[in-house]
Amino acid sequence: MPRRRGLLQLGLALPALAAPARAAGPEAGAWPSRPVRLILPDAPGSGNDTIARLIAPALQAALGQPFVVENRGGAGGRIGVEAAFNAAPDGYSFLFGNAGSNGINAAIYPDLPYDLATAFEPVSLLVQGPNVLVVNRRILPVGDVPGLIAALRARPGALNYASGGVGSSAHMSMELFKAAARLEVVHVPYRGTPAMAQSLIAGETALMFANLINVMPHIQRGELAAIAVTARTRWPGLPDVPPVADSIPGFETLAWNGILAPRGTPAPIRARLREALVTLRATSGMQERVRGLGGELVASTPEEFGARIAADIGQWKGLVARTGIRAE
């Protein structure tokens, strides 16, 4: 899911761009007649990449043409989003966006050359799932959120938390948690989820939020202890782990993946793609495979997906306004 970066690796400075020219594309009846790109603003091997490569062959089977995952990671997801923003709206390039690239980035990068709320046509929210709060119990021998909060308050500023980079879902979830619980914990960003997970297992850091898909194996092996999930209710993948909201009312962050089209992509093509995604959700075994990764296959309407993006952007802009988090 979500997901996303070093002490805000800015990567390449992005030039100001005018909206690309939009040419009319083919109607749905002739689409697709050649391979379709799914531009993924993340690196190979990430949780987002795992989901994209699970979905792509199923779309090929449903629509008769290859759906090719094109990894365009870097600059906090902005390189991939820019590539999709500049793609022709002809139905052969789509963005496989996520909660970081199309939600958080609107809050922490004030100079984006596009408005993430309007730059793309939402096709469907596809997969969503919670982040999970995990600890190294050798450092924090706690079993629930109240116990964790008490332990952290007893040692203000003395413990570190890991993230996959400034502006990642892991980082922003912890900053939201810190603000809500009035905590002082030091942020240590790593280059991606594998590195941050290993730092926690090794004891270099004490706790972190992470997308469930990325840490479920470590939880199952007992290397990390799950304290809470960021959904508002218990999550099927971890039914014995309570939500953070049980201790901090209203707390929620969800990692997600969804498909967006360059603005101007013909509506019939977008509708046909969404129909394939709805069928995919009902395909025997697909939901179980996604749940096994820690997510839930959704296949929403475009309107529901647009509302999800707007809600995320509002939440993260509010957090940035309170805490001053910025790209550095």
C-alpha cells in the first residue's frame, strides 16, 4: 500500500510544468489494442510494487493486452507522478498511485507543478489497508498503546523511531501519533521499508509504523511485536491487535493503491478499466491473496476514490500546518 526518501531526498528539482496538451484517445470499443503502462512511482520490491505485479496479470487476462508495470521511483514518488502527468491521455498510460504519491506529497511539497487533487481522473481505489504500530520488545517491553505512551513519556527524546523516509506513510503516521499523544521520539529515516524493518529488528530503533504488507512476515516470525493497527476497527489480517483509535479516539491512517488516468483520458476507457477491476474483485482467490498480504481489495467508484484522495490531502495538510514538517 500503500507508500516512499532519506532526510527528504528531494532528488531532482522538478521544473514548473504547464499542463500537457491533451489529444483525443480511442473509444472503449477499440481499447486496448496494444500493451498498457501502469506507471508505479516506487521502486521494485516495495509493497506497492508487490500489489501492482499481482494486479497487472489479472488485468491482462481480463482485457486481452499486457499491463506492464513501469517502476519510476525517486524524489518521494514525484518522478513517477510527473511521468504519468505528462503521458498522453489515450488510455495506454495509467498511474498506479498510492497514499504517499497522491496524498501526502500534496502536503509536504508546496511547489508541485500540478495539483494532486485535480491532476488526474480517478478510476478506482483498488487496495487499502492499515499501517501497524510495531515495537522491538527488547527495548520497549510493552503490550498496548497506553503502555507504549507511558514508556515513551518516561523517556522523552531518548528513543528513535524508523521510517522509510521523510514524507512516507510510516513517517506521517508516527508524526500524527506523536502529536495526538504529545510524545517526543526521534525520527530516523531509512531508504525504504526493508532497511527500516531491519533497523528495528537490530535494535537501532525502538518502534515504527509500517504498512502491514511490508512487516507481516516479521510479525509472524516474532521478530517484531504488533501493538495496534491504524484502521478504526480491528483488521482481519491481525484480528487480535486493537486499533490505535481504541486509545486515541478518531485516529486513522490507511495505506492505499489506486489507478488514476491522465486528465482527458476518454470516459469510456476509464469505465471499461473500472469494470475489469470490479470483476477482478469478484475473482475467486484474488481477495484472499490480497488479504494474505495485509490489504483489502476494494474496487471503488471514481467518486469514492476522489473523496479518499481529498480526505487524505486535508488530513496531511492539517498535520503539516500543526507540526511544520517540510521537505528538506
